[in-house]
Amino acid sequence: MARGPSHRILLNLALDSLLAAAALPVALWLAAPGAWPPAGWWAPAIAGAVGALLAAGAPLRLPVQYWRFAGLKDLLAVVGAAAGAAMLFIAGLQVADGWRPPNGAFPVIHGATLAALLLAARVASLLQAERHASAAAPDAQNVLLVGAAEGTDLFLRALSRDRLAPYRVLGILSLRARQAGRRMQGHAILGTVEDTEQVLDALRAEGRLPSVIVLASGLEPPALEALLDAADRHGVPVRRAPAPTRLDPAGGDGERRVELRPVSIEDLLDRPQVPLDREGMARLVQGRRVLVTGAGGTIGGELARQVAALGPATLTLLDHGEYVLYEIDLELREKHPEVARRAVLADVRDEARIRRLFEEIRPELVFHAAALKHVPMVENDPLEGLLTNALGTRIVADAARAVGTLAMVFISTDKAVNPTSVMGASKRLAEMYCQALDMDARATRGEEARPATAGMRCITVRFGNVLGSTGSVVPLFRRQLERGGPLTVTHPDMRRYFMTVREAVGLVLQASVVGTTDPENMPPELAEGGIFVLDMGEPVKIVDLARRMIRLAGLRPDEDVEIRFTGLRPGEKLFEELFHGKEAPRPTEYPGLLVATPRTADTALVGRAIDEIAAASRGGSPRTALAQLGRLVPEFEHAPEGTVATR
């Protein structure tokens, strides 16, 4: 394998030596046309000129340059080597005390001549490579490139070095108006992203409508939405350029292919990055024993990833599902081998098992994400949902408090607000218990007579759907699209809140930092037992989401793929809510975090009610269990056939 590089280096040395030899007589003629050295002077002089270049070029790694991929730094190194070689050569002539050119400017002319020849050879290699690449794909697709200057430049460079590139750039749409009318690597900047409609109209009139629009860099969701609409009206698909690391042609002969990928629905729903207190998260997690329940799920798995990156002393992954637990454990073993980790198969409803586990591990931080979350499934088996979501949360919280855990973070849902499903009501009951525990902790914090275990903070975080989570609509639509449709939507007016899982978990950790703050420095809106609510933005109409996913697949809604309305499912609402009517949402000083202050209840009262519901559930008495649930959660209006009630 070493013969290839060695051969190239020797070839570079030979070519540079020939150019150094040729540069000497040219420089002499330019410096002093009438003065010519004696015949015996040439052989040692040419050998000296070649040796000077090799000596000056070695520190600048001139022999190992890849001419076809020479960049600005490489070309500057060439100029530096030429200048150094000229100085070494004239110094050698003075030491030899032989014939010297009469023109004192000879070293400058010699250096300039040598640099010109060396640069010309490399630029010729670059032009040859680009000409070869462009000629290699006569049937290339015409594309319109969209993006910021940096991403666009990188894509164009990668495209020019791909000998089998199937794309030909017609023009560029930039993100800044001041760039319009200029050129980049020979390609005209036709306008800005806001001009997409007009540019496509003009290209269509000229008979040059692109086959594909390529996003070379990210766009804000509103701009991306407008671009997709304009492209859809002209029947032009939109694709994303590869990530910058995939555009790097390093290695081998630089034959990495430039392959486009689809625009994802996450790109449309993503919001500007909320600034997070990463240092505060590190202080909270670093060096502590952390346990995550439901670690094999979407939220639990992302919590485990982000916690592992913060350097806990130990990380315990708990889940009832063997395969999903194995997957997240394997992933963390590969990505964070330095983190002491343990995967535990356990059911949060098994009180004896959970207590023994907590006494053994003695976690300092607990993230409780384990739950049954699928509304229709819990409606089919309501007692299972009550046992997991209500009783399981109480068992985990009690076990954590008993071993002196610093804080437990409970992951709730927007379906707990004005619930119409057993899943939502069971999560609201779990919220109530966690709130009551947290109020106890606030009341006893600082009272030396009370046991230290009474001071565990219980932080509740409520949010809506996360994109791509198990059982969510986006993976369902993707599976249906792969089969050619139809895409099934329960109701034309169905709306839901959406957030990317990474953003949601980042805000959960942010809430954990705020919730464990010293009470004296805590925001006043949290002093009354408030629940953190993530700012989910505006709800999204599910039918619009379906149409957009069809368009992103390069198809037409209602023509290529049918959208079929199937009716509301058991326990389902048209509109999810993040706040109860009596929970006035209040902002915090932390972007992305709001606070709700719902009514609270006595810990013992809620605990006894959960025990009664659990007893009825284990006894197979759904009527008794649901009746008790309704007394504890009076806003629970069970809708086993679904409801079309508005907010």
C-alpha cells in the first residue's frame, strides 16, 4: 500500500526539480539579458538551484502536496518555498565566490520566476481535474443551489472534484440580498431565497427549469416552508446536500461521491436553538450516581445519551423491555466507554424489586421516563396504564426519597391537562403525587428536626409530542409512504404540539438545574409547587403534516398519495393543551421554560388514593379504579370514543 504515495512523492520531486532547473535560465535572461555565465558555470548552478528548492520546500512539505487538490495554503507554501530557494541560491553563489549575475534584483526575479512556474503547474493540474470532472457526466441533472456562502462553496468544491458527479449547477440562491448578482466559482448568484418563485419562473421561461433544488446549508423553518411551496408549484423536488464531513474529499484519490438526501420533516418543525445552561447541567450531573427509568424509550434513551455526555459517576439504565435496553446499553458502551454503566431489567410496578435496587445503587439523581404513553392502547387496557403510570411513579418516587436522592425528575405529558383518556388522567395523578412530594420537600428544607430523606426535590416537566417517538404519527406516516399510502389522519382539524427529542431533553435537563437551585435563589414562580412546561410553540395541524411529508417524498397529496380520515380513536382529543384553564402560564427567566401552578393535594391523601386504585386494578375492577381516578382528577372527562371538544 505504501508504493502509491511514495511513487507520487518521487514524481512531485522530479517535476519540481525540472521546474527549478528551467526557472534559472529564464530568471537570468530576465535579470540581465546581455550577461551570460560561462559554460562551466551551468552544471553546478542548476544542481544548486534544484537543491535550494528541495531544501526550502522540505519544511513546507512541498513534495507531499496533492496537486489536483491544492488549496490556498498549499499555494502560499509554494510561494514561500520559491522565495526561500532564491535566497539560498544567491547565498550559495556568494559562498562559492564564482560568477554572479550583475543585476542586484536577480534574487527577486529568480524567486518570482520559480514561484510562477511552480504555481502554473499546480493550477494546470487543478484545471485539468475540474475539466475532467465536468466532462465525465454529460447527462448530469441541472440543480439550483440554495444556502449560505460557506456551505455553497464547500458543495461546489466537492462537486468539482467528483469525477462522476451527476449534478450541474444552473445558479445559486443566497441568504443575503447583497450577494445577488455576484458569482461564486463561476456560477451566478441569481437572487435570494425569497426570490425562489421568480427565479424558477425565469428558468422555466428559458427552458432551463432545474431537476432538483439543493439545500447546501440550513434554513429557518419559515423560509424553508416558502421554498418548498415554490418548488412544489413548479414540480421541482428539494433535497439536502450531504453534511460537511461527507463533502470532504480527503483520502485516496478523493473519489467520494456527492449524494443528496431528502429534506426531513424535523427541518420544518425545528425551532431556533434555545440557549441552555450547559455548565449548570454539568455541575448537576458530573460525578453523581444517576438512574434513568424507561431508558429504552425515545425520551429515556435521549436522557441517557445526554446524561452520559455530562460525566456521571455511574449511570443506571432501567427498562422493562429487554431488546430496547440492550440497544441503548450497546450504544452508550460504544460512545461513552468511560462512563460506569449498568443495564437493569425491572418493572417500575414491582415495589420490592425497585426498593432493593435503589438501596443498592443509592442514586443521587433519578429521571423517571418509564410510562405507558399510547392513548388507544391504554384505553384498551386501562388498568395496566394506571398501574404503570400512577403506581409505578409513586413506587419510584418513594424509593428515591427513602435513599436520600437529591432530585427526581418526572416526565409528564400535555395529555394530563383536562384529560379525556385514562393515559392522560393517570399521568395527571402522578403529577399530583410528585407535586405533593415537592411541596413537602420545600416545607421541610432547613428543618433540622426532620429526616434528611424528606428533602428530595421532585421536579415535574410537562410537554407534548416528540418527533419520531415510538407510536408517534411521523414514523407511522413514513411507513405508510413506503407502502404507497394512504396516509391515515383521524380528523381534519386534529392538532398537536411537536418538538424534537433532543430539544425536549435539553430543556428537561435545564428544568432539572433550575428545580434543584438553592431555594433562596429560586425564581418566585417555582415557590408554589409549579410544574415546568416546555414552550412547544404553535400546534401543528396533522393533515398539514401529512401533506408536507408527501411533498417531501417528491409526491403530490391527494393525487399520488391519498389522505384518508379514519375518525377519532378512544380517549383522543382534537386539541391537546399544555395548561389547565386555572393554570395561568407564567414565563421564567429561562428561554423555553414556562411554569404552571395547578392545585396541589396532601401527599398522604394522594398516596392512599393511588393504593386504592392499584388494589382495584390488580383485582380486575376497572369501574372502581376509574371512579376513584375521577374523584382525584375532577377535570377527567373520559371519552372512550374520542371527543371533538374544543379548548
